[in-house]
Amino acid sequence: MPTVTAIIPTYNRAAMLAQALKSALEQTRPPDEIIVVDDGSTDNTAEVVASHGARVRYIRQDNAGAAAARNRGLKESQSEYIAFLDSDDLWTPRKIELQLGFFARTPKADFVFADMANFTGTVMTAEPEIKNPKLHDYLVEHAEHLADLFQWLIIENVVPTPTVMCKRSAVTKVGFFNERLLIAEDLDYWLRAAEVCHWGFLDEVMLFRRRHESNLVSDFTRRNLALIEVLGETQRRPTGHSPKLQRLIAQKINDTHYELGSAFLRTRNYQQARFHLTQVQASSLRKGILAIKRLTAHMMDAIGAGNASA
């Protein structure tokens, strides 16, 4: 029988953690091992974990971010398969059962992920998150071997971390999460994994993601700055990406600089707007020209307003 470890990083989410643990313990095929890595919480996280007895293993470390917490869990785990769960989210009851079934049918697979739905408080819907019809069609039609996943990840992060299950042997291929990244460390890992591993997909909602104010993904500026950093590192890796993929990465970096620059313009942060808009490369000439025109116009308006008030 294959064994499964659930790794749950957490930081000051004791009340939410109790619900996440319940969703893991009540799986139709429960994990053989649940590891909660407490990333320096100051609430009653330890007591919540202790209330579950020997079924849940508790590891505490100084605050170092989700990447470091997941890495600690990977290093401590003993199972053949690894499943990730965030401490504010909930697995659907058959997640582990269905994913183990996928691996049994698809022995070459290293990773498998699934769709998710969102919830706020107690309001849940089963509406899948993947709404792009081209993406959905691709995932379904190539569900047992997503050879083009890397390309889709450049366009958008299509892999919800708490839906992922992987083989321990895959970690040997990919390595660990980049602990320098406090946001987008999961995208960085999936990109590296898509370069060297066999991926699959299950067309079913297997996670309810909790939407709340402390979600890191809700911070537009930090998220996009991290995206530029991740894509820059991807661009510099000597992995032999095709010219098409290199152009796609460059275009995504350009687009992200443009979005950040435009956002800073709207808030009249002209220094940051200038930095990002002037990063738009010549390969996006029309967008670059438009960016500079917008920046110039806003700065002239600001100068004019300053003169008028003098």
C-alpha cells in the first residue's frame, strides 16, 4: 500500500488550522502522516495541534516563510507520496483517494493537481476556479501527460498548491522550494518541476480555498514583483527553452512591468511608475511607447498642478 504525508505550513491561523486538519483527517483515504510546520506562530497553534493527539505531528521553527516551512515538512516526511495543504483551506473528502488512483493508473506521473473552488466564511460554492476554456480543454484532453504545462504556467499559475500530490522521487528531481521567495515560491517550484517532471490533472474540485484579507495573493504589488523575480530566474536558467518559450517569458515580464507601472501611475507614485514603465522592452514597442507617453502626461499634469498651487 502506498503511503501519503500531508504537509501543512501555518502561521497564526489556529482557528482555521483546526478546520484544515479536520478536512485531512476525514478523508475517505486518510493520510498516513500529517505534519504541521508552525512557522513561528504567536497564537495557540500548538494547542490546536496537540488536541488531535498522535494523529498529527507538530514541528515548530522560527518564522521563515511558507517555502521554508514546506521544505521542513519535506525533509521530515517519510511517505512515498506528498500532499500539500494550506492551513486556511479545506480538502474535499475524496482528494487523496482519487489522486492515489490517478498515480496507480498513470505510473509515469510525478505530480498531479486538480481544480479548486473558493469560499468566504461559511459560504461555499462548487464553481471551479479554472474558467479559461482553452486552458480547461487542454488540461482535460491531456490529463495524463501535461507536456505544455510550463507554457501555461508562464501565462498564469494554473496549479493551486493545496491540490498538489507528488511522488517523493519527484522532489529528488526538482529539489526544494526557494526560501528567498516569500510570495510566488509555489509558482517557482511548479515551473522547475514542469521542466523535468511528468504532470497530470484531475478535472474535479478537490479544494475549497478560503478568501480572506490575510491571503498573500491579495497583495497586487508584492505578487507582481515576486512574479517578475521568478520569471527572471526562470529566464536565466540554462534549461534549453525554445525561442518561443523565451519570447513568452520575456513578454510576460514586460506585461507585468507595464501593469505595475500603470498601477503606480494611478496612485501618483511617479518614481516607481517610471522604473517599471521604462523596463518595458523594445519587443513590446507599442506598449512601451504608450507607457512612456502615459508616464510623461501624468508627470506633466503633476508639475502643472504643483505650479498652480504655488
